[in-house]
Amino acid sequence: MDRSIRMVDLSSRYLRLKGEIDAAVRDVFESAAYINGAPVKTFCERLSAYMDVPHVIPCGNGTDALRLALQALHIGPEHEVIAPGFTFIAPIEAIASTGAVPVIVDVDPQTFNIDEKLIEKAITAHTKAIIAVHLFGQSCDMEAIQRIAGKYKLAIIEDNAQSLGASYTFGDNRIRKAGAVGHAGITSFFPTKPLACYGDGGAIFTSDDGLAEHLRLLANHGQPEKYRHKLIGCNSRLDTVQAAILNVMLDYMDEFTERRRQIADRYDRELRSYPEIILPAKRKYSTHVYHQYTIQVKNGRRDALKTFLAEKNISSMIYYPLPVHEQEAYKWAVRLSDSAAESKRLCNESLSLPIHSELTDEMQTAVIEAIDRFFS
């Protein structure tokens, strides 16, 4: 290959959609409605229809969305919130920002998602909520989590920043979009996410009318009308420019997802014969949108493989190098409910390969051939 193979190729995607994106942004500039302009309302209505959920509350980013959801559910210093040990730090950061204690539960070693079988033993009289992080593109087992939450009267927040578009099938064959099952779901529109803008952005989903009203107030300075402040809130908005871009991206979201699935299917076929590689598992209850294609590399060879790929100008990423309870800022803030041994192991063995809508067959061939040379 005469050029590097990236984890995500945002430049090529922009060039493909340049005409539509430029026109959408130009319309915002011409209207000069930079804050809460018409594209924000349009986008929220369209995303609400896509998610089949009555309320979409836009905000500044995915971390804000988590904080707002926790605040709207009245979670504070006297509470505990359950979260997985293998995840980006945002859920732990959001819990800690409320004064609540993040309670860390280990993950399923095959799906990377919270191990629902371990949740119940982590619950105490102080437990208020569970954050179910749908990692890498696949939903947690929401039916099992709902049963536990119902038994103990806990709120469920779905962190769907990496799995927007995935669908969950219940035992009675009902199908819901991941992020639309719990009391509140959140997502991020960070540029690399399944539905992405060209900066920061986020949203919260809920079917609860009262919760939606509360969230809207919190995200807008606590004001039901201008200069009338009912609650202590914050300023967390989705810019009109970003909403305009998201309206374009939403048109292509399913197409991008299908391309990632095709790439994942080929990785599955071509890499299944290597005994030192564990492929990502797929559960029957969830579709997979493959925000990441994450393998596990056994026998301590993960870092060597990453270095070998880099020498061939092939990017790969380690998500994540430390379990959340070993991060310096949170060592003393969290409570471990179990050993979190799988979270620790995954931090040492997992490696994400390039997977995105602009990855060509030729590029993927180069990735697969490089992996073959490494293990030969």
C-alpha cells in the first residue's frame, strides 16, 4: 500500500459527502441562527423517529448527556451507581461528578459489556442506578438488566455512544433500539462515532415525559422561559452547524453501518483460523454496528502485533490501556464489587483493527495479510 491505513478516515468521508455537507453548513451561515436554529429541531425529530422514542434532548457532548441523566434522576453523594470496569472513563467521570460512588462490575470476556450475572451481588442499600455501556457496537443484555433493576427499583441509563443503530430483541421477540430501553439513554456525536458530527455533540433519549422536561430545563440553564430560572442547570447545547451536519449523516448512517458489517464479516472469515486471536463475539439478542472490531491477542503478543502493524503503516488502537479502577483520578473514588479480572485482562490483550465506511477491500486485504505475516 502506498499510504497509511487509518482507524477512521474522516477526510475521505467528507470528500464523498462534501456537496451535501457544505450546502447544509452554508444554509446555517446564511440564516445566522447559530444557536437552536431550525436544523436542531429537525434533527431531533428525525432521530426520535429513527430511535422510536418520543423524546430526544440534544446537548453539548456525550459526557454532558451522562451527567444530565444522572442529575435528572436525582443521583447524589448518598448514592452508588453500578458501571463496568472496561469502558471509556466518561461514565465513571459522570458518576463521580455527582458525588455518588461508582461501583465497578466486571465484564463479559467475549462481548466486552458488563456481565449481568455479576450485577446483583454489587447492589447495596445505597445503589440508585445502573449504567449499561453498549461497548464497541453491541447492546448489553438489557432484558436481564431490566429484571435486576425492577427487583431493586433501580434506574437504568444506557450509554449508547458506541452502538447507535444496534437493535435489541427481547425474549418475547419485541425489538427496541439500543439506547431506547432504559429510563434514559445517551449518545455522543463525536467525529468517530456511528452517527458523527464535526465537533462535539450529544443527546439523551427517554420515553418519560416528566424526565424529558427536567432534562431540557437542566441543559438550558434551568430556565423554562428566558431569564426565568426554575432549577440550577447548565449550558449544554448542540450547535446548529453540528445539527445541520448530523442531518446529512443520518441519511447515510445505515449505509455506513452496513459497510462496517461487511468488513467485520470478512475479518471473521479470514482471522478465525489463528489460535492466538479471539474474535469479537456476537449475541443473538443484539445486532452489531461494529463501531470497533476488537480482537483479543493471547500469549502476551498484543503489543508486538500492534508494533508490527504500525511498521506496515496500518493503524490499530488499544481500547483501553487501564481498567477504570486503576486510573489515577479514580483509584480512591470507586468501589470494586469483584476482582474485575476480565477487565484487567482485556486491557492487556484487546486490539482494535481498522473498520470504517471508507476502508476499501484493498486496504482490508493489506491488514489481513500483515496479520498473517506476523503469526506465520
